[in-house]
Amino acid sequence: MGPRSRERRAGAVQSTNDSSALSKRSLAARGYVQDPFAALLVPGAARRAPLIHRGYYIRARAVRHCVRAFLEQTGATHAARRAQILSLGAGFDSLYFRLKTAGRLAGAAVWEVDFPDVARRKAERIGETPELCALTGPFQREEPASALCFESADYCILGLDLRQLQRVDEALGAAGLDAASPTLLLAEAVLTYLETESAAALIAWAAQRFPNALFVVYEQMRPQDAFGQFMLQHFRQLNSPLHGLERFPDVEAQRRRFLQAGWTACGAVDMNEFYRCFLPAEERRRVENIEPFDEFEEWHLKCAHYFILAASRGDTLSHTLVFPSSEAFPRLNPASPSGVFPASVVNSEGQVPTLKRYGHASVLLSPDLILSAGGFGEQEGRHCRVSQFHLLSRDGDSEWKCSQIGGCGTGVRWDGRLYHTMTRLSESRVLILGGRLSPVSPALGVLQLHFCNSEDNNTQDLKVTITKAGRKDDSTLSCWRHSTTEVSYQNQEYLFVYGGRSVVEPVLSDWHFLHVETMAWVRIPVEGEVPEARHSHSACTWQGGALIAGGLGASEEPLNSVLFLRPTSCGFLWESVDIQPPITPRYSHTAHVLNGKLLLVGGVWIHSSSFPGVTVINLTTGLSSEYQIDTTYVPWPLMLHNHTSILLPEEQQLLLLGGGGNCFSFGTYFNPHTVTLDLSSLSAGQEGLDLYSGPTKVDNKVFHK
């Protein structure tokens, strides 16, 4: 890499500091953390999204956890020697001022290192802000040619390039950093911006330079899966690519990296584990209620792709258990795959835009016609709540054709809802239940879609009319992320609406029955233990009842339970399905019944380092197995959450439509293609079983507890 390329790369990395500083200011302004200094250090203001706030909050809490562990340990054992904090790539972080205000620097001092331009700008900002100067006490501002930009009795800011270690070492020594004193080194999202060799040299230098030290690192990992690939792509587009993730893709690889570099002990956890094991439950509840939030998939995926690590050296600090092991967050890796489902892109005729959206719903109107509606996606060149309906159609064995249609101009306008359900009433009628317009605005009312073809039955000329169904004042449903399942009771058809969340309740455990013929809500007796509340679960019709799997429960915890709402002579009965081995807790997946097997497709899980494929559960024996999705012939990344899926049982195929999400600060991703999974390997030897994914006629029983 030439000098000019290095300069451009350094400038791009410095720009990430400015964005990060504004995010931290917004974080404090919303009350996630107590930090009055963020606004003093960063001019201007930017209101970040709730997902960004959560991401920066967990980062701040993880670093705070490590800093406190270091100060408590050194304060108790090294009272005669001043503790040191060396923040590498500190940017405009306010750590020094927060520690000084809290009285934590009575026996400690802080050194910060960043690019010269960043360090000078921060020093200037402090010098012109009386509130900050009052905390630093008397200080000196050095000459522009000096690496030392700011110096007070317990605070130094140096402008240095971390790739030039000899100069870094000399400048820190000249600024009073004592290698023999207990030292905390902080590197928040720093090492991945360095070339792998430079990062390795920095880690080894720190191990050799500081015999009694704690090195805390917060950065990205897991580059192999869809979210990780999109994350890498984002930073490449910013001209600040992430380095070393292929060599050190997970926490175990990172631990080995530090131990092999001379550190004597090392612990690391991903941010999902940190959030659940190292934050009190009351604090988690506080954070979860600060502002409306409905981006759970991206929150958990973001946390799965960042880690906090603490490596130590020295007799005292090597015994500092920054991240003691906890049984509160068990690792539940799925069994070895039993097979593979090949995936391929569904070829479609014409140049009509593909289905790029998430939070939508899809339904099979006929074997050759699939409707998708609602959600958030691309429409007319912009990202918005989608108002157009998407059709996949075909004639016999021909290729699928894509088309988009709007309302016909009469009746009710589509309200832009997402996270709703759609149920086929006939080839020309679809029922829409629930959904939301925003996290504080539910989509009220039951809608019906009516379809009519032209005289030549051309689906390209299909028209849609939207009408309100049921009573005008019906407020029974004000939820989203729920499920709707067709069930039977006393030879009558009903829709069983279960779970979800609402503006008032973050997770629901109630249910409703809608009589299909009269469109009236009715009461039907349900016995058995009431299941744990959940949303973003899956639900399938089976044997006249409903199979419920997974979901996100209270405290935003993924679930692994599978339940059967079994019809009885006097109503329905909740029963738990015993699965062996137990499935990995998940949510935001889809599900279907095929050949007496329940298929759980994709989703999000946080207890495994792998990424979900298809879990297959034999409903006769309760045995589960895992199948990988072979994406060799599918453009990567393919995100299997917030998607929909349609089973084509006669063809042994599963169509995956849409999917994706708002991926933290990396941007919004939509799966660009409709994908088909070949399920033929699953049904080998299953001749004679009913292939229909709705109520089966096979008289076998669920394996119950």
C-alpha cells in the first residue's frame, strides 16, 4: 500500500470517530448512559435510531465493566503505585472526565492516543470549554510538531499513528507512562482497522512493554455469515476495511491470538452473553423501556458480531476474573447436519423488480400464484413501507413471472402495515390480520383483499380491492409479530390468532378465535398449561390444531419450546411436544409441515456460533435433525430472518421470499432474489404420506410429554 493510500485509509478511519462521537452524544441525550461530557466534547447534534443507541449502550457498559474491574483490583493491591489507563484510538471519548467526576482517578491517570488530527482537535475542544478545563486542572498545549497535544497532572493526549510502534513507545515514555505500573490498555474498535501484521505487533508490544497489565478489546467478529458479510461490505465501502476477521473469526480464536502473543490469561464473550450475564435484570428492563423498539433481529445479530475481550499479564491482574463463566447463558449448538438442501435462485421472466422487502406476508393463492403484501422495502427507488402487492405466477411448468400491482382505486387504501399475517380464504380472497405502522402505532382493523382477473385470465391484469372485514368498531387485534393458523372445531373452520406484541405489552400470551364463515370473534374453551408469552414465533396447521415453535419471549429471550394446540371434543388442549435433541432457541423463522415432519426455516438464534439452516422435527418420534442450506449457487449474503416461505409440496420445494433488515449502522439489506430450496432428499422413502402442508389426514399422534 502506497503513502497516498495509507493517508486516504487513515482519513476514512478518522471519519468513523466523528460518527461514533455523535452516536455517543445521542446515546447520552436519550438517557441510556449518564455522560454530560459527550455534548461538551462533540459540537453539533444527531438523533440516532433506537438500534444504534442499543449498540453503543452495550459497548459503553462492556468497557465500563472492564475499567471498573481494573480500578477495583489495582486500587486494592497497588495503592502505592499509580494505576494507568492507556486508551488507544480514543477519539472524542469522555472516559477521563467521567472517571474524574466519579473520583476514580485519585490514584490513577489517563493517556490517550489517536491520529494527530483527531488528538489536536480534541485538545483544542477541551482548551476552549471551561467545564472541561475545570476538571483537568492546569494544563499545557504543546507545539504543533509535538506528539503531545495536551498534558495535565493526570491526563495526556498524544497524536500518533499506532502503526509506528517505536515512535509510540518513545512518545509515551516521554509523556510519563511508567511501564512498571499496573496498566489498562483500551482498544475500542481499533485493531480491526489496522492491517493484521500491525495489530499483531501492537498486541505483542503491549505484552512485552507492560509486565502488569490488562488489555481490553472491543471489536467485530464472525465474518462468514450473511450479517458478517454485509458488515464487511459496509466498511469496505467506507474505505476502512476490517482486517484479521478471517484469521480470528470468533472469541476462541481471539483468545488464542492473545495467549500466543504473550498474555498469560484471556477471557472473551460476545455482546449477547455480556448483556444477559453481566448486566442486572433491572438495568436490562430499564434500557428496554427507554424508547419504542422493534428491531430485535438486528439487535441480536449485531451483538453476535461484536465481542469484548480482557487479556492480562502479571501476578495480580492475571487473577482478575473480568468475565467469569456463567451458566445463565448456555451454548446450545445444534447437532451435526444430517443433510443438505440445495438452494437456487428462482429465475423469473421479464425485468420487473424483484421482491426486496422484509416484515411482509406471503400466501399461496393457487399452485401457480403467490401473493406478498406489506412490509418495508424498495419501491420506486426508495426505502419505505411498501404499498404495492407482489405476485409470482406461472403457467404450468414455465418459469415464474414477477409483477407488482396496486389497489384498483376503489375501497380502502393499503395502510402500509408490516409484521401482519395473511390467510387464504379462497383463490380470490385473502384476510389480513394485525400488523403495525410503527412501534407506537398498530394497524387496526381486519382487511380483506379481493382479486379479479381480466376476461382472458391474465395475472398481469389482476386487480385488487381492499375492504374492511368484520365490525367497523372491532378493536380485538392491536398486535403484530403474532401468528394466524387455520384450525377446526366441531366441523367449523376458525383462525387461531396467537401471541405477538403491542404498544402496551412487549410480549403477549393471549389468543383469539375468528369464525371464518361469519367473520366473528368467538370463545372456544382451551385447557392445559398456558404457554410462555412470545412473538415472532412460527405456527402451522396440523391435524386440525396448531403447532407453535420458538419465538421471542419475555426479557427478549429466544425460546425453543414446541407446542401443539390439540383439538378435543369440547375445545382445544395445550400440549408440549418433547423434542430430542432439544432445538436451539430461535425466532423470526418460518415453518411448514411436510411428510409428518415440522420444518423450521432460518431465523435468529443467540446461543450458537453457527447460523440457522433448516431444523426438521419428526412429529411421530419427536426426533430433531439439522439440515444445512447449500448456497453455492445463490448470491451471498442470504439473510434468513424477516422472510416468508411458501411450500410447494408436490414439487418438494420451498420458496424463500424477501428477508433482511436494518443492519445496525451498516445500512439496510434486502435479499435480492427469491430462492428455492430442494427438499427432495427429506422425503425419500416417504411415499404414501400426505404431502399437504395444511390439516393432514394421517392418523398419527404427536410424541408428547
